[in-house]
Amino acid sequence: MEFIFLLILLISHLSEAKVFMVLMEEDPVVSYKSKQANPSHDDAMIYKARLSSGHDIFLESLLQRGSYTKLYSYTHLLNGFAVHVTSEKVLKTLQNVKGVSAIHEDIKMKKLTTHTPEFLGIPTGVWPTLGGPMSSGEGVVIGLIDTGINPYHPSFTSRSSSGANTSFLTRSGKFKGKCVTGDLFPSTACNGKIIGAKYFARAAIAAGKFNATRDYMSPFDADGHGSHTASTAAGNHRIPVIASNFNYGYASGMAPGARIAVYKALYSFGGYMSDVVAAVDQAVEDGVDILSLSIGPSRVPSGPAAFLNVLEIELLLATKAGVLVAQAAGNGGPSSSSILSFSPWITSVAASNTDRKYINSIKLGNGHSIIGTGLAPPTAGEVLFPIVAAIDVCKRNITTGLVTIESCQNTEPFILSLVRGKIIICTYTFDFEFEDASIATVADTIQKVGAAGFILTTTPDVGSEQIKGTTATFQVPGIILNNMHSSSALWEYYNSYTTRRSSRHAMSFTATARILGGRQAIYNGQAPVVASYSSRGPDVINTLLKTVDVLKPNIMAPGSSIWAAWSPNSEGDQDSKGHHFALASGTSMATPHIAGAAALIKQKHPNWSPAMITSAMMTTADITDRTGVPILARHTKQLAPATPFDFGAGFINVSRAIDPGLVFNTKFNDYVEFLCAIPGVDDMSVRRAVGVGCPKKRKAWCSDLNTASVTVSNLVGSRMVTRKVINVGGGNETYKVSIREPLGVKISVSPKVFRISTMASRLIRLVLDATEATKAYTFGEMLLQGSQNHVVRVPIAVYVGSSLGS
């Protein structure tokens, strides 16, 4: 009885354990350095050590030993620490203590899970201008905060004969990162292509989620997601894509000449914000140029304080330090306001399809064909094979544990004499949804029992959601029928050619078919199309009817069916385990395309700020597809013309982005003024978050932030919006300004024509007058056409709450 009481007490005690991120009022290292006259590196390191030891002293003076564990000291961009506490009492002690500016509870993070350089026109339009593919991205370091990297993959082989990890001179300064060794990650893993690698798992360990035998105590990628994103951004040029002994072509990163720095903070189960913040802090201190985050929070903080949470402020300070941050918009589409990346200082990335598809098909004995998917070979020759359902060729009165026989996860139930040389019909059941089954295991089972191939059908119980594993590669013939119409057609044919006893047991099978195979790509012209899963605007704060004027997402890139590097040790995707390449989809896959594009622009223009690079990508983006018609967005059951809330400014066009003509620049103080303009945010909250308070003369509206878009989330009557452009076109140029007005809005602009010299700036004023209360967002654009053929497009999104005189 006493043991049971102690167990209950222990469980209740542990249930209170949480991780909190505590921010302190004293300056972090970057602020300390900015206030010193010519501070030395040693001075900064001494100050850094003092902050870290100060956190220890602070905690020891307040809390009882054993009631807490300090996980991290944040010192570079933020001054604070992450602490794992065992009860709410410890938290109460920390609150309202002098020197503490804010306390934030840790939250979970999740992964937001080739041909694309050619699809984007980079080999002919960009790489030649930068010295060829091997030099494209040279001098730029892309930091990836993800699940680590597989250093043995050919996409990341050494760029130099030395193989040593030495300090590297980037376009913006010296990279000072280190290579942490550990499980499956020797010192030689940092080889000149990979120039830094660290891992962050203290919060994951404290939460009991980290499994050292599965997740590895090193930067090694045990999932595959991190290797995929790293190779998309900066993988080596022209690497053969071989999966299941078939060559699918060649893969190249967007910036093959860039270096990679890895900060592993995500695992197969996801991760925690406190680990991610530590990774960002380290990456910026190391000196990366670009940060790629194919991750997002499991939930977005509600209300105006969303912009002041620890990760958003950390990323703002990273931007202040000159680091461009590209982040996945999220996979919550097509629902509106499903954005997970919402702050204006972040480049939020939407996902599209490409012009490449893989289609499989099966030809039935009655002459009909059924379309499906599956990267699998065809059945042998052009002969038809008998079809049998798994349930009809299994032993009676046998169980397979937790999974059903129809799932084809086990060889034991099958009667081998009845399945050899036949095509087996298996069924996608709830076993697959709960990860008790996988399509890879179906293929393995079919191979072991000697069947000719498999057909995987779906059921109404699972619903219309996309079947998991449709992009897995197989060595045995197989096809996946991922909709009820195709599945029903197959079953109708099979049942009509199968003789059964009164007990419903099958007596004879005469249905036949052959699988034509799905490994050859098909290319079409209708691309890009906004993927249905890609998260949409308006920005998250608008769900609370607050007047925060931010366009999200910012830009769109390819995200569907992307071939890239994988880790054969993958525990995150059973269908890709054992493979060195995987075909994956998600805004996770779109984000490194933008990170790589940003690296190419950074190489060409090393002094440009993150905002200038983002502006260049946005103002030159495509809003029409390959056929010249407006880009469409896929919704649940239909296609519709895409809006800026679907794809931001449009689809990335790197060839134009390296020479945009004009750019919009946004500085740290501008972002501070934006925060101060958010309804419900006070001066003290801003001061605690970023270290400086609001200016005496505040901007009236968030819409005044100098971005490459104009968003007004509640236009009442009239509002003036200003934008300042900088001429980076390399010569004097005359621009004509035209406006396509959103419905319900009249816009006057001045000047309508202006001449601007190189590196000069010009202020543009737009007056928006409400003419009709639309009670919904409508869209337009401002177009600046230059005399030297530069075209600068700025999307406009307006919600008219009240018209003039109403």
C-alpha cells in the first residue's frame, strides 16, 4: 500500500514538471558588443561566460537544489535560460523576481513535411552568371535547424582534399562553427562541404521523448528530414538519384557551391522550442548567412503577444544580425489563417507542385484501365496475371496480432500455393493510419511469398485523406489506388470474376491484370499550382479581428514530390527506410528552395540586408504558370485562381530576383515600430522583448512597415500608406507606377512617374479610400515598370470594414 502511494505521488510530481524559457533584463552579447568601442573577441567571450555563470548563481540563490535543472543559457541574441522545473511552486518563485523580464513555457515543434533547379530555370538563368553550378553559392553558409544530416551521402561529400573543418570566410564574415562528434558522426563528417554540426536535445531529454538508441547523441540524421532539406538547399551538383535499384535522374541543390552548417534540434517525434532557440542562438553566433527552418510550432500563441514569444524575438534578433530566416508556412491548408510562420521579419514559404508527375496504372483482363500511384516496376512482360484478394488466399482461423490480414503485413497467414505468381489485393486500413502498418512492409510481404505484385485499395472508413507512403519506391510491381472510385472499380471487377460458395469462401479466381509501372516521370505544362496542404493567410492574428497588417505567406516554391537526400537509418518514415533518396512533400520541402535561392542572391549582393533579399524574391515572383495563365490554388475539391494569401507575392523566379531593379529595405527599428503599432502591445512588453522601447512618435498603423507588400486588415474610410524603394539596378532608371485596385477600394498614388539614380531612395505614397464595405479581403497590386525593363510587382490585400460616409 505504501509503495502504491509513493508511486502515485511520484507520477503526480512528474506531471507538474515543465520547461520554461526565462529572459533576463541584462544585455545579451550582441547588445553588449554594440555598446562597446571596438570590443575584442576575448571581451565578448568573457561577457558571455559571465552571463552563463550569472544564470547559475541566480538559480542557486532562489531555488532549492534538486528542484530544477538548467538546460541552456541563451547569451548571444537573448540573455536568458531554459530551465526544467519539477513543480509549479518553482515557477512561482521565479515570477516577479528582480532582473527577470519574461517567462515563457516551452511548446512542441513539428516538422513541416532533383528536377526543381531545371523547373525554376536556374541552370541556364542563374548558375552561369555566378561561375557555374559548383561556384553558385560560394562564400555563403546556410544553417539548417532540422533533424541533422547524413554526412555519408554523396550530396554532402568533401569539396576539398584537406577534409578538415577550418574557419571559413563567408560573404559577411568569418564562420566560427564547430563540428561536434558522436554516434555515427566522426570528426571527418565536417569535410569542407559540411563546415559545422551540433545537436540540441536537452529539452527533449527532460520531456522523456529522446531515445538515444533511435535518435542518436550526435548531429547524425536518424530521421531523413534534415538530409532532405539540406541537399535541396545546397546539395552537390548532379548526384544520381538511385532508389530501389532504379535511377530516377540527377539531383542538385539550389546553391551547390554553398556550405552547410547543421543544428540538429528536431527528431522523429518532433522537438521543443527551447532546443530550437538554443540552436538559433548558436547558429547566429557561429556566423551563418541564411537560416532554413522547415519546422514550426505545434500551436501558435494567441493574441498580440504572438509576435513577442521567445522564438519570434530570437528570429527578429537573428535578422538584425544580418541573417535571413526562411521558414515553412505550415501544412494546414487549404484552411484560411492556418499560417504557422507569421512574423514580418521571417520569409514564410508556401508550397506548389511542379510539372513532374509519377502515374502508375493497371490494365484489367476486361480491357479497362485504372490509374493509381506507386514508384514500382511493371509486372513481367505483357502477360496478364491472376488477381486474388489477400483475405481469399489466407488460412482460416489465424490471427496476425494487432493488424488485419487485409493489410498484408505478415507472410504467415498466406497459403503460398495460392499466392505464387499472382497479383494480391491488399487494403489500406486504419492500421496504416496508426503506423502499425506500412506500404513498404506490403511490398516486402509480397516479395517473400513469391507473388507477382500487389494492388493496394482504400476503404470508406479511412476517408479521402491522401494515403501515406504513396511516394515510397519498391522493387516489386505494385500500384496504390488512393481513391474510392478506383478501388470500387477494381473490387467490382474482381468480385464479378470470382466464384464463391454459399459461405462466401472463394472457389476460383479468373480476374486478371498487369501492372504497367510508375517509375517513369510525366511532364506537363500546368505548373506551378498551390498545393492543397500549403497553409494560407490572412496572418494568424486576424483570426482575433486585430488590425495587424502582414501578408503571409511571402513567397512560393516547389514543395510536392521533391527528390532529395535521405538517411537509410530513418526511423521517421518506415516507407523510406533503407533508402538514400526519398520523394517527399510539404512546405518543409519548399523552404530550402528559398534558402538556396537566398544564398545565390547573397553571393551576388553580399551587402544586401535580409529584407532586401526577401524583397527581391517577392517583387520579381511569377503570378502566371508555364502556359501564361494565372497560377491556380488547389482547394479541397477544386482549383481556383490563387490569391496573395495562397502564394504570397507569387512563385519564385531566381533569374529575375538577382536583378530586381528596386528593393524595399526594412531595418530593426522599423520592426520595433511595427511591434509598437500592434493593438494591445504596450511599451514595456516591447522593451522586455527586444531591449528597446517604443519611439515617442509611434507609427499609427502596422501597414506602414516598409515591406514588399501592402496589407490593410481593416480599412475604415481612408488611410495613407507609404513605401520607400532603393534603386539597386546598377544605373539611373525611370519608373512608371500603376495600380490595379482591390474591389471596394480606390487608390491614388504619387509620384506616378519618377527617375531614380543608383542606390538612391524614393518615397511612394498610396492613399486608400474605401468605396464599398466588402467585409472580406480583396486583392490588387502596385506595378512599377522601369525604363531598363525592370518590373517590380507589389501585392495589395485589403479588408474594407466600412466605406466612406458609412
